Amino acid sequence: MPTVMVIGASRGIGLELVRQYAQDGWRVHATTRTPAQPGVLGTLRGDTVLHALDVRSDAQLAALAAAVATEGIDVLIHNAGVSERGMSRQAIMAINAEAPIKTSVALLPAVLRSTEKKLVLMTSQLGARYGSRRSLGLYGDSKAALNDHFRELAPAWGKAGIVAIVMHPGWVRTAMGGKGAPLAVTESVTGMRRVIAQLTAVEHGRFWTWNGREHPW
């Protein structure tokens, strides 16, 4: 049975990733900051294990890595992120740019123990630096920094046998995306899962969209 871990699974895209993978018979590890109050996440059927994780907590990250120390994680998806509303630049950078890399590094041994060895970091087209814009906004800057960190590490990850990508999920109708977004959560997640399932070493180290298009950096 394949295993997936979804970082940031309490709502929106993360919750739907858990629901779809569990429904298809995967073993699912799902992180939330409040596992004692999981909400809808706690009602999902299937082989789902909840873990406490605030992505800024080194202690909780170490505990998560220890919890899967004997398992392989076929697909690791780092979905946790925040918008720029009501948060400092330092906090947004810590959550959106730094935490995905720290989490990936901590869980790399579990990914390497698996069969599929796939790693997906959720980014955004708002973090693409192409074109003439100097500032991408605070949220965009954080995603651009994530993309830059990813590209620095991708060659070594590829040599280790991991297939790693960053992915834009589309503009999705979630609490972050807003009610006016054109894309339903189910459609975005279904598309992303299709892309993830088809990943090979050829796609490694690149920037993909939910519907399988390569995005410029």
C-alpha cells in the first residue's frame, strides 16, 4: 500500500488531498496544528494518521520525523502556507519559504525509504520572477524565495533518487483563494494527483501547474 504525507491538511487543498488519497486506499499521514480538534479532517474514512505540526516548531518537526522513522513516504506534499494578511514579513517567510525546505530535509530519509520517492512543494505562479516586476508582493516574494531554495537543492535530491517538483495548484476557491476563484478544490486536487502520479525523473526539479503545464520561473 503506498503512503502519502500531507503537510498542512486541516482544510482546503490539504484536506481534499487527504480525502482523495484515503478514498483510493493510500495510507495517509496528515499534519495539523490542532490534532485534538481535527474538525472535518477527523471524520475522513480510511487509513489516516494525524500528527501535530506547527511548521515553525523544530521540536514538532523532529517528533514527526521520529513518528515515521520506520516507514517509507512514497509521496510527500508540503501544502502548509499563509497569505500576507495580518502577518509580519518574518513570519510569512518562515512559513512559506523556509518551512517547506526544513520539513523536506527532515523527512527526506522517509522519502528515500519508499518506492516512489516523490516530493511536491506547493508554490504559486505569484512567486514567478519572470518578466519585469521587481516586487512580487509579500506573498509572491515568499514563494519566489521558496522556488529559489528548491532549485538550489533539486540537483542533490535528484542524484539521491528523489523526484521533486514545485507545483502551482491554480487559483482555487478556498479560504485563501476566496469565493471568486475560478477553480474548485476537487478539480485542482484531482489534477495535481494526476501530475504527481505521472512524475518521472524527466520532470524532476521543475515548476509545474495543477493541470500538467510547465510554468516559467
